[in-house]
Amino acid sequence: MFELKTSTAASKPAFYADLAEQARHLLDGERDRIANAANFSALLYHALPDVNWVGFYFHDGKELVVGPFQGKPACVRIAIGRGVCGTAARDRITQLVPDVHAFPGHIACDAASRSEVVVPLLVGEQLVGVLDLDSPSPGRFDAEDQAGLESLAAIWLAACDHP
């Protein structure tokens, strides 16, 4: 049985390194991307302070479709290029948004969300989906969070079989 450990790290990089170790143990031996996405989103939701939504949107070849997540009910389908998730999918670069209300075309699934970070999930050039995190606090995510979340996304990608 996996047990979430509270990090005592003094810095964000150390915190994310501790979280990465927990993620590796959590995903070890399981290749199913849905099962891993469910556990991974729960790990991040409970380990990261000040988040109100953590989850996955998977690319079905045409658009993004909601996958496992933690938080309030979410938008089910997002067009590539629309909102923060669709922009990350289209541009294939992480979107770090300190104020979602200032992001053109932001999709408000949860009106309480004020900041967001979305990491595209790529296997080579193939878009698998995105990892999306929202916070009710403006400016919640910074470059250290982005780097930590990108490394965590890579751990999830390496642990899973992808279509």
C-alpha cells in the first residue's frame, strides 16, 4: 500500500524531488495510463498546497477529453488551441498563467480558479494530452513549480503505455 509522505524539504526543488520519488514508487510496476493518471492526480492534489484542481486531459486525435482528476467537475472536451489547456496542446509548451482572467479565451470550469499551469504530455512528437493544475490564488505557480511539474509529467509518461 502506498502512503503519501509529507515533505520536509526546505526549498521547492527539494520538495519536487521528494514528490518525484513518491511518484516513481506509486507508479512502479503499473503501465495502464488511466490507472496511473488517477493515482498521479490524487498524489499531486494532496501533496501540493493551494490547488483546487489537478488532472489530465487526453488527446483523442481531434480534441482534449477529460481524464482522471481531483477537484470539482470539469469541462469534458476542449478544442486544440482553446483556453490554457488547448493552447498548451497546440503549442506543445507549458503554459504558466499567473492570472487566468488575463488569458485570452480562458475556459472557466471552476470560477474559483485564479492561476493555472498546464504541461503538454508528449511522446516524441505525439501529443498524448496535458497535465492541468489550477489554484484559487493568483500567481500560485512559478518557474520552480513549472520545472517540478514538467519533471513529474516525464515520470508519468515514462511509467505508462500510450496508444
